[in-house]
Amino acid sequence: MPQARLIDGKAIAAALRGEIATEVAGIRAASGKVPGLHVVLVGDDPASRVYVASKEKLAVEVGMNSVAHRLPAETTQAALLAKLAELNADDAVDGILVQLPLPKHLDTAAVIDAIDPAKDVDGLHPINAGRLAGGKIDPEQLLVPCTPLGSMLLLKSVLPALAGLEAVVIGRSELVGRPVAQLLLQADCTVTIAHSRTRDLAAVVRRADIVVAAVGRPGFVRGEWIKPGATVIDVGINRLPDGKLTGDVAFAEAAEIAGAITPVPGGVGPMTIACLLRNTLTAFKARRG
Ligand code: NAP
């Protein structure tokens, strides 16, 4: 039987969306305006289509103006940049998200660079990444990548005091590992970032009061690596041959030892879109005072 407390990302995400809906309703009543989220999808990758449809649906549910721009797979770099310039210039657009991955002929870094940092609700623009790394601005005021932001909210739901805790982040991607590590550092944790060249990963993880796994390998983090009572945030989403989703942590093993753990699905996943909506509201408020 698992001893660990389950961190219910589905419920926490629903509560966050409820708070956002209340705030959006208040803004609408006071000003007649609502935040506008624009998602750009290039091509017809089935997984991306599903993600974009749920972003659209949940943005509407919280009362935002939600628009998806579906462009053909053969869209040129120039045409995509022109679309972004149009959205950057449109005052009714508060948040712009380009769904990744882009088709291979497009230059992803140049596309992200072309988004107005004030509307970059994915938090991936180098200016936003730099502001986060600088550590001088309260992350609440920043546009921070959504999955890392969601992971932190889940952590704080079980650990109100993070200062001084040992945190080990496994993975150093721009999308997850690095920004999660920055947020943990900002919360005064002692942070180690592990990756594919880390020696004796099991020993490194065993030191951790907080483990964040963002590797992309099913069941990679074993239960015996976990320090008793540690909090485990499993960011991984891996599809098994039978179609089921599973995380980067061997859940049944880890749940016997951890103090609290996120399930997959139903952990970090639902927080990502909720945090996208939160970033859209943050961008709206920052742009419009
Ligand atoms: P990524 O860009 O592929 O990065 C994976 C990281 O894991 C890399 O830094 C890599 O190290 C490290 N790694 C690979 N093998 C390792 C090993 N044997 N030991 C230690 N570290 C190892 O992936 P990502 O975009 O960060 O995503 C990670 C996972 O999170 C995936 O399962 C993805 O589907 C999931 N994800 C979930 C959400 C969500 O909404 N819940 C959002 C985004 C991503 P190197 O840098 O040395 O190669």
C-alpha cells in the first residue's frame, strides 16, 4: 500500500482555473475587457491538435477570449513571423503561444524570439528566461514556463516552507529542468541539476527532500533512490506500447517511500494549461495596469 500522500494535480488545477475565472469575471464587470489568448498551430500533428483544442476550451471556460490560428504544415518562416508580428501589434491580444514542436523546416528559436516578451505566455522568450535566471523579480510577476510553474504550485501545496530544502531536478531542458531549478533556487532551496552525464544519479537523488523528474523515460527513477519522506514531482509523460500514460518515476515503488508524490496522469499535466491561463491573466494585468 502506498504511504505517500497523493498530490492531486487535477483538483489543484481545477481550483486554480476557478480562481482565474473569478478574477476574469471581475475584470469584465469593471472594464468590459477580458484577456485574449491566441494559440498558433502549424501543421496537423495529432497530439498538438489535441493540446491546442484543450487550451482553447479551458480558456473559454475561464471567460477569456480564445483564438486558435491553424496554419498549414508548409507555412514558411516568413509567413509565420508575419503572423506573429500581426499578433504582437494587436492590442486585443494579451497572450501568444506557438504550439511546439514546429515542423522541421521552421527555426523554433527565431520564432520564439519574434514573440513580444510581454505576450509570451509560454515564458520561453530569452528575455523572460533571463529575467527568471536573474532572480531579482518575484516569479509571480514574471511569465514563467507553464509546466515548471505548475510543478512549483504542486510542491507548495504540500510543502509551505521550501527554504533550505535539498532539491534535485533530473533534466536540464529549457522547457522544464532549467526553469524548475531557477524557481526552486528563488524559493531558497539548495538545488542540484542532474542530467545524462551525472555520476551516480541514485546517490544524488537520495540526498533530496524534493525530487523533480523531467527525463522522458518511463519508470526511470526507482523507489530505492528516494529519501524516506521526500516529495516527488513527476513531470514525465510517456506513452507505453499499450497506450497508457506513465511518468518518469516508478510510481508504485516510490509511493512506498516518499512523503508525497504526483501521479501520472493527474499530477503535473493538468497544471500546465491552468498555468498558461494564469500567465495570460498576468500578461493582461501587466500590459493594462
Ligand atoms: P528533454 O528536452 O528530452 O530533456 C530530458 C532531460 O533528461 C535532458 O536534460 C537529459 O539530459 C535528461 N536525461 C536523459 N537521460 C538521462 C539519464 N539517463 N540520466 C539523467 N538524465 C537524463 O525533455 P523535456 O522537454 O524536459 O521533458 C521531460 C519529460 O517531461 C518528458 O516525458 C515530457 O513528455 C514531459 N513533459 C511534460 C509536460 C507536462 O505538461 N506535464 C510538459 C513538458 C514536458 P541531457 O541534457 O544530458 O541530454
